[in-house]
Amino acid sequence: MQDLHGYFIEDLEVGMTDSYGKTVTEADVVMFAGISGDTNPVHLNQNFAEQTMFKGRIAHGMLAASFISTVLGTRLPGPGCIYLGQTLNFKAPVKIGDTVRARVTVTEVNREKKRVKVDTVCTVDGKTVLDGEARLMVNSRAEVRGRPEEEVGAVPPPHSHTNAAE
């Protein structure tokens, strides 16, 4: 079985960086509205949104911000980290069809407390649409060693399934 744990606190160094990019679709905005309950018409109603300062529909700011969580939870530090806090500064709107690139950069590592700070930024075509800072808790190897694989997050063996859409 493959271990799914990401970086341990011992592996992290100031300056490490990783990113994730995704093009925001109509479906993303509609599903996010449904999941979050944020049905502000600036996100869902073109006629309404055209009358705003944005001159058209925009994606939810928190949808774009959620891509930061993707980086933290799947890449750097990755599986096993705990998201403790996040500041966010929204700088520009994200529109349907924009490709958002979320990037995190390690700025502080406290091995004794197992705490990490990272700068977070999301860009569209190189322009910052949001930025901030996240605080994380990251396990040490010693904490994870000796646990059953199920607790650490091992990948279960693959199984076959059929998806009618495929």
C-alpha cells in the first residue's frame, strides 16, 4: 500500500512552494452556490450582475480561495496537515472561464510546536486576485510512526467501478 501522508514538519523549509491551477466553470459556480448557500445574484444572475460594478457575473471569492486548501491538503504540506487559520484579502474578481492559480510558499517553520506559516496567493493571468497567510499544524515522523496504515492514510487497493458518464 502507498502511504498518503504529505510532508512531515522535519521536511519543511522556508521558501518551499507549490501551486494548483483550475479554470472556473459555470458548473463550479452553481455547485459552490448550492454547497455554500451563497446565492448572491452577482454569482448566478447575468442580468443582475451586469448592473453591478463588475459588469457581469463573478465567481465566489471563497471558491477561488478554496484552491488554496487544495494546495495545502494535497501538495504542500499535503495529506495529514491541519488548517488552523487563514487571512484573505480579495483584490480583484474572478470570472467564469478564468484560470486561477493558487500558490503557497512556506515562510515560517516552528518544529517544536509543529506549526507552519505560508503565504497564500491566487492569480489570474499573473494578476493577484487574492492573497493572505495560512497557519498550519504538521505532524512529525515520530507521531505517525507505528500507527496502523489506516490511521496514517494509506491508499486502499484499487477496485473497479463503472461510471455511466465515462
